[in-house]
Amino acid sequence: MADDSTEQGEAPRGDPPFPFARALRAAVAWLVGPDEPQAADLAHGTAFLPVLGAIVGLALGLLAIAASDLLPGLLLAPLLVVALAALQRGGGPRAVLEGVAAALSGPAIAAGPGADGESDGSVGETAATSLGALSVASLAVALVLVAKALAIAALHGRALGIALVLAAILGRWAQVVLAYGSIPRPGDAFAAALCRGCAFREFGFASVSAMLLVLALANAVGLVLLFVVAAQTIGLRILAHRRGGVTRTAIEAGGELAETATLLLGALLARLLAAG
């Protein structure tokens, strides 16, 4: 009977096989480049982002531990901020600048003048709104860079290395949270394919791996970090939906903001535990 149904042209049942190799290559390209990943492949590759982030963070953490004995904190901190941004393509100050500007400006900015091409008073209003959004976004970038540098300067040795690994893990997990089940902004084909293709399978694997890694590295502190990053990312997701939908830059910026929150909170908790 099964053979008869196959001969009659019935579609095979069950989900298609997971494209492991393409998904992994897309995730690596999203994280460190140099190639541009295909959004459909990256949607499956989101499952690997926290683990890949842990690898990148571990490399940077070991470098930071070695350099902390040679360089003062005020000199090491900006170098590590630059290195963290350079090693992770799916994030960085550019992502914060574009993501915050897009979230504040809303879909009207992307739409431009009306379809009839006529110019009216709304064009000036749109330009003013865009300029204001860019100014706020630039301030956000400056705050993120300063916050990261201060947090790194406050950490030393093994604590600094662990904090960098945690930041890389949670930054990539936040991007998965933003992509899974989100409504993409109209006109952003990359975000549309990414959000549509990131299913519960990818979200579940990424979330479980991120939680296991964070808890293994930081125990109870890891629970606090997971809660704060989750709350912050959900808030950004709600804001993006209210402003027309999630964009690629919003997903990238979400990772950067999660990294910053992890480093800041990690530095604060490390100081409180040391004082206690």
C-alpha cells in the first residue's frame, strides 16, 4: 500500500532533513564572516549560534587573561571592546547604530515619499524624525562602548575571561530570541526569511545549549544573567514590533545590547561577591 501511494504521487510525510552543513556554514559566516550568509540557511544555523559564540568568547577570554598581566585595565579594556566587535560580524557598534535608528524611526522612514512621487510637508517631518533617531542611536553607540569598556576594566583575570565567554553566548542567544516567531518589518527580505525559517527546533536547541553553558560557567550568577538578558531582549522585541516589525539590524543590535548587559551585570556581581 505504501508503494502504491508513493507511485500515485503523494508527498512524503515528515519534516525535511536538517541541513546541518549549510546551517553550520551560515552560522559561522554570520558570526565571523567573511561571506554573507543566506537567510534561509542562517535560520537553521541559529541553533548553533550560542555554541559558536562560546568558542569565539573562549578565544577572546584566554587572550584577555594572558594580556591582563601585561597591560593595565584602562588600556586593555578598549582593546578588548574593539576585538569583541571585530571578531563578531553579527553585532558591533554599527549594529547598535542602525538597529536603534531603525527602531526609533519606524516603517515610515523606510517607505520614503508616497507612491505618486509627490513631495509634501511630511517629507520634512520624516527627515527631522530620521535625524533625531540617528542622533539618539549615536548616543546609544557611545553609551554601549563606554559601558563595555568600564565593565571590562572592572574585571580581572579569570573573572574577565568568563565574562567575555558569557557575553558572547548570551549575545548570540538574544539574536535567536529576536528571530524566533517575530514579525519582520515589511521590506526586509533577510529578516523575513530568517524569522520565518527559525522554528521551535532551532530556538529550543539554541536555548538549551545557551542555558547549559551559562549555568556551567556561572552557576547561580548565570541564572541572573539569563533572566536579565531574556527580559531585555523581549523588551526590544516588543519595541520592534510596535515600530513596524523586526529588522536584520534590530537582531544584530539585540546581540550587542545583550553582550553589554552581560558584561555590566557580570562586573557588578563580581564586585559584590568579592566584597561579601
